[in-house]
Amino acid sequence: MTRFYVKCGGAFALTVAAALSVFAQAPPTISVNDLHQVRLMLREGYETVKREYYDPAFHGIDLDARFKEYDEKLKTAPSKNAGLTLVAAFFDGLQDSHTYFQPPAHSYSVDYGYRLAVVGDDVYVDRVRPDTDAASKVNPGDRLMSLNGNPVGRESYHRMQYLLQVLQPQPSTRLVLRNPQGADRTVSVETKLTQGRVVRDLFGGGGGELQDLELRDEAAMQLMRSRHVEQGGVMIWKMPIFVAENGEIDALFATARKQKALVLDLRGNPGGRVDTLRRIVSNLFPGDVTLGARITRKGKTGFAAKGRGADAFSGQLIVLVDAGSASCSELVARVVQLEKRGTVVGDRSGGAVMEARLFESGQMGSAVILYGYSVTSADIVMTDGKSLESIGVTPDERLLPTGQDLAAGRDPVLARAAKLAGLDLDPVAAGKLFPFEWK
């Protein structure tokens, strides 16, 4: 499966080291079976990277030596969680946003009660879930100064999320927060843990757990659906992920063609499928467009989208991005800039632009253990000869919400985009246009 995908790993070596130091304080408890499992995960990951990674020189890393080093470390890991963290750290050596380990899912879901977002170089609380411990302690608009004693900013945000959401969910988090008035406070927030089912048989019992997994995926995709409104000759399209069929995309652009302007909101969009990316670009240009070049271990190949002629949208175009915009989102925004097709507004994007393949794996036992690896298959170089990896897209007009905006639910960025398109939309109304939906 080939995707331009979300930045999940990315330079979290210091955080992993800190996590391992905590494990090191505990007496060794890893079982022989658990050790066998994590060593197999490491070996499979190593072999997959060695076979599939786009750079056969691995950025100068001796991959064989690194595998042997981490295999030895696993033998003294104090727990299975510590072992999984070591497997993740093995991948981190490549310092690649799209190459990372996806460990087995936990048997429980985690809800910290608050949602974070990068704004500029800082991290803010932008949502708080009602009826959680966080609801009485955390407020939208609070700036996060540190989490569990670790300073937090743009550069550390993704590795922090990877640890909290994937590797090591925490029963509670200690937050140092600064409110919009500049006052600091420290709070401890209890996490809501919801026990799930251990996957023992994907196919048995009338569908087994496979049907449950599919239903959960369908529910998640419902929350990630595209939404749009039409006002005053302007279509505002919020696209949260690049996963859509050509017919769905074409239908939305058919609606856009009835309007004089399109605001394409890609804020928080982590990327997705290559075919969706191409179809979006195709609908923005009548003629064929070169997006850039793919650099693989086999060499350089062109990367283009076929224009849709008279069916392409020809009106005014404004694209919104922020630090949560990655991969496909960044490619669309940068192509719009390079081709002088429209205006990009918002914050500097995430800088996670590589092409990756997802490799799924698993082990059978008393329960099915499912895990996988994302491995970069190509670097993408734009038509100006530059890669966006670790750099991102700088908007034509940089505009950020303040802590006060987040606290009040205002969206000044969308309001500004609407104004550029000739639509009067105040920030409060803009903030209510697409009501937030919790998972």
C-alpha cells in the first residue's frame, strides 16, 4: 500500500532515551515468549527497511550494525513495552518522517480528554472533551509549556504524540499550562482508559474480530469525511484526509465550478493516498501538471497529474495549511504556489513529505498480534529542485490564531480566506462553520 502519509516517528531519540531510562529502573520481567516476539518484530523491520528503503545507503547508517546493536539491547530489555520502544528507536535512526514502527495495538483505548495543536512554534490546547477529568482543569487556548516534565514545541510535538498515543499511553499526564493572560499553572489530568477486546480470531464466529475492526474503521472514516458549505459565491471545503474515490472528488469540484471561488481547507490534514492527491491536482488545472520527481533506489522518475480540461475548476483558489498539514496537503499547497494557481494562507506546514509503503505483519498465538512498518519508498523533489521534508510550505500569507482565539472558538484564518474570496465571514461564524466531532 503506497501513501503519502502522516508524520508519526520523526526524531524522537531523546524522548525514547528518557522512556528507556524509566524502564531501566524496573527489574527485568520480560518473558521468553515476549522476547521472542519483539526480536522477530525487529528482524522483520530490519529486513523490510533493507529491502524497501528508497536510499540504499541509508543516509550513511550501517544498517546491519544497527540491527545487531538493537538485537543485543533487546536481550536485556526489562519488559515487553521497553522492547517495543527499542524497536521504534531502531527505526528512528534514519530520521525519516515516513519510516517508523507501528507496534501492536493496545487492548484498551486512550482518551486524555484534551486535544493539542501546534501553532507557530508552540503547542496549544485547542479542544477539551466534556465529562472528562480534563474538562475542569484544562481550557482551549492554554499554551502547553511542558508535559510530564518535558518541554514541548513544534519540533518535539510529533515524537511526544507517538509516545503517548502509540508506544506508551499514560494513566495520567502532568501539564504545565499558560493561559491567554500569561499565568502559569500545573495540573494532573487522569486518562480515561476503555478496555477493548483482545483479537484472538479474525475470522471465526460469524466474522470474528475482523468485523469489529472494520466497523471501527468505518466510524473513524465517518469523522474524517469531507464537508463543505456554499456562501455568497464561495465554496469552503474542509478536507481532513486524502482518502476519497475519484467520483467523490469530481462531484465536489463540480459543485465548486458553480462558485466564483474555492477555499480548500487542508489544516490538520496528515496526507493519505497518492491517487487522491493526483485527482485533487487534476481538478485544479486544465492541462497536465508536473508535481515533481520521485527519487527511489532505482533512480529518478517524473511525478505528474493529468489535467481535466474544461472540467477543471478555474475560479479563484485559496488553500489553508497549518503545522498539522503534512504530505499530500503540503504537495497540493506547494504546487499551487509554484504554478501560481492560487494563494496559500495559514501557518508553516509540517514538513513531512515522503512517499511510503505500509507493510502489515502479525504473529499467531493465544491472541493475534498485529503490527506493521511504514517505510519510505521515495523522496519527492518539487519542480524548483527542493524537497519539503523537514522544511514544509511557507504560506503566502502567514496568519495564526491566538490563545484568545482558541479560547473563544474563533477562526481568524478561515475568516481571512473568505475575505480574500470576497465573502464577509467573521471569525466567530467561521469557527462554527464545521462543528468539531470527537471520536
